[in-house]
Amino acid sequence: MRIRLLALALTSGLLVVCLGRTAQAAVPARTLKQLTDDSTLIVRGKVAAVEGRWGRLGAIGPVILSRIEVEVIDLWKGASPGKVVEVTVLGGTVLDGKGDDAFQWCPDSPSFQVGEEVLAFLRRKDGELWCCGWLQGKYRIDLLDRDAELLDRDREAARTVVNGRPGSPLSTRENLETVRTRVLGYVRSRATSASGLTPSGLSPSGANERGRQ
């Protein structure tokens, strides 16, 4: 079987295609609040399917895009997408059945594996949902001491963690419920600001309207 390998990198806001090396990435860093504000949809779910296909991204020509099916466990922001949400990511594998498979990889684009539980911050662009902030928009959810016997759901919740990475809005092994509380707080705060109301439900007197971040 022959595999064609093509590396992709994001630099200076543009997609650069390069063979055999990757360029310095320049995806703007976001805080958790910025990531929440910029996302159309935030879901916790389980990856049900991953499928690579050839497509186009902007004017750079053919690239491999992967379609990810995520079964929704919990919706943190946005209108209900139903039981399954489809996410598009840059990179992946296309199997042609003739021994000439193609694989593309972008260090700034997240990868998904069937069966893993994830927290995804998604943004709609051209009718498709992408990870907001590229790599910053996808996190794996794990259960600490998975093999240990659980006596009740409270103990399980306390040991469920979100795994981030250095430089991302979420660090490694952050408690899932703590992250959920923070994100939902940002969502409520943004909704309150957009409505022009204070948390008490009264219009702020003499206050300038806060612009969209």
C-alpha cells in the first residue's frame, strides 16, 4: 500500500501547503471566555464516525477534509443540533481501495478518534461546523482511575476531567463540572449583555452598549 503524505500548516492567517515540513503556526490564542463567545455551538459528546474526503478550502486547491459525527451528550451553548452534530476538520485519510491512500495532517487542526468522548467548541462557517480556534476548540474527556469501582455518580463526576494542552484555554485534567460551570457562566453573561439588561433584569442607566467582542 502506498500512502501519500502531505503536511499542512496555518501561518499568518493563511493556509500554506508544504511537503515534508510544517511552517510556524500563527493561530490567535484565545481565553476560555473568548472561545465561548466566539463559538456557535458547544457540545459534549462521543465520536461515532470519522470519514476523510477530498475537498477545497479557499483558493488553495484540493485538500483532505474529515467529517466527524459526534453523538451529543450535553449541549452547553447554541440551538439543539439533534442527537448528532457533524464537524469538519482539516486533514485526515482518504482510502481509495486501490492501495494508493492519501493522508494529510495539519498541526493546528484537531484530530478525532471513534469512541473518544470530547468537548467541542464549534463555529459555523459556510454552512459547516468547524472547531473554533482550530486546535483550541477540541478537548478529550477522560475518567481518572477508570478501572476503579464507582459507588455513586457524584464520585464519577468528581473524577471526570477535560484534557487540554500547554498554551490552550484549558489545561490538563481540569474537572469537567468546573469547566461546565465556567462556560455556562460566560454564556449567561453574554446573553445578559446582548439584551441590555443587568443581572437583576433592569436596564443599566446611562451605560453605553457593550460592543461585540
